[in-house]
Amino acid sequence: MKYFTRLRVRRVYKWRGEPLSFNRKLKTCEYSSLSISVEGLPRTTVISTGQHILIEGEDEDNPYVARVIRLFGDESGKQKKAVVQWFVRVSEVPPSKLKLLGREPHPQEIFYYQGRSCDDEVNAESILRPVQVRHLDGAAPFPDSDDKDTLYVKLSWDSKTFRVVDSASAEPAPASSPPPRPKPSLPPSPPCSPPAAAPASRGPSRRALPTPDPAILRKASSGEVRYSRATMSAGKVATAAEAESLHSATKLSALKCLSAKRRNASNASARRPESARS
């Protein structure tokens, strides 16, 4: 029996051209494009704002899908960041929610993500390559093609419902007029952070206090209650939306971990003596 393993490649990321602007307060430079090259290969891939891209994730066969909104980094060029618009694959939607489609999803179908539970700032060195994304009208049939390099978007997904998305949202925006985004920051962070809940700034501004469970109150008064995480949260079971919020946060943490591991492995390979490599 033969076993096949994927060859790990070392990618080199460099900014292309001069910075478009410089933020003196945050000490960040904004760029229009990024080049990606692979050691030992002459070809260079260029990533520009407005392009759809694949981002490294846990599943090598189904990387995350996004569109580049902004590219920026620090003065030294060591930290490279991208602000993206996420798209969601069928496998990222909870199975119970897929029933809301009312049909079988297409294997190459993705959804324009309009939820607020996933950070839109990623490490630019987690970008793998560009990908072709085509917008289709809601009533239009999916193309009868075996092309695995083209993805199709008809609907948006906000963690609760599917809606028809217009071509202006799904198609790349003109490079000359990017949509306004919050000012980016470059805080130091550990290479591999554990999954965490979504940032409070991206969630609802206020959340109502949970209603105490009468049964728990009666047990508490009689001394029968055993405190646990469930009772401390008023006995409420997490909703599907909360579970998906955690999934989205885990999605971002996972790609940061993988990107950091790949860079560390690449650096170790670069420091290895020539005699050891041969």
C-alpha cells in the first residue's frame, strides 16, 4: 500500500510597490498588493485588494474563503495584515441550519457572510492564493461543470437566515474606491492563541440579563442545588447562534495557529546547515 503526503512549501511574502499611505499615529503603511513566492519556483503570485482568496485553515482540502478589503503592515515590514470580507462554505454552516435553504447545496457553493462573530483582520501570511468566485442570480441554475477552482455565491448568511445577495456585494470592489473600514491596529500577540469567544466589540452592544430558572431557585432555597457551569449561567443551554459564534472565533484562532506553525517550521529549515539538508 502506498501512502502519499503533501509537500510542505515555504512561502515568501513581500509588499509590492510603495505604500499608498502612512498612518503616523498607528505607525502602519497601507499597500495595494502583496506578492507570494515559493522557494525554488520562479513563479510569483500577486494578491491585490478586491481579489477573492483562499486562507489557510484546518482542512487543507477546503481552505477558508474571503475577499481582500485592505492590506497593511508596520514600518519594519515584519507584520503583514489583511482586512477581509468572509465567505462561508457549506461545511461551515450548522447542519440544522442548512435545512433553511429548502434545497440541496451545490458542492462549490459559498455564502457571503454577514454575521458579526468573526474578526475580519487576519495575518496576511496565512493567504494561500487567489480563487475565482462567480455571483449567480437567485433563480439562475448552477453551471454544469467539474471545475473545482471556481466557487459560486447566490445567498448571504448571517448565522440565522439565508438571503439573496446582490452582485455589488459579492463582486470585487474597484481598487480606486475601497469601502471605509475601522482603523487597523498591530498589537503583539502570541503565535498560537486558544479558541475564545467573539470580541465584545463585534457583538451586540447590550445583552439582557438571563431570567432565573424557578426550579433552580427552589432547590437553592432547600440547599439541594449543586453548583456547576450550567446552574451558574441560570440553567440555560447555549443556543445554536452562540455555538456558531464560538465556531467563528475558533476559525480565526485555528488559522493563526497553523500560520505560526508553518512559519516556525520554515525558519527552522532555513537555519539548518547545508550538510544537514543534503
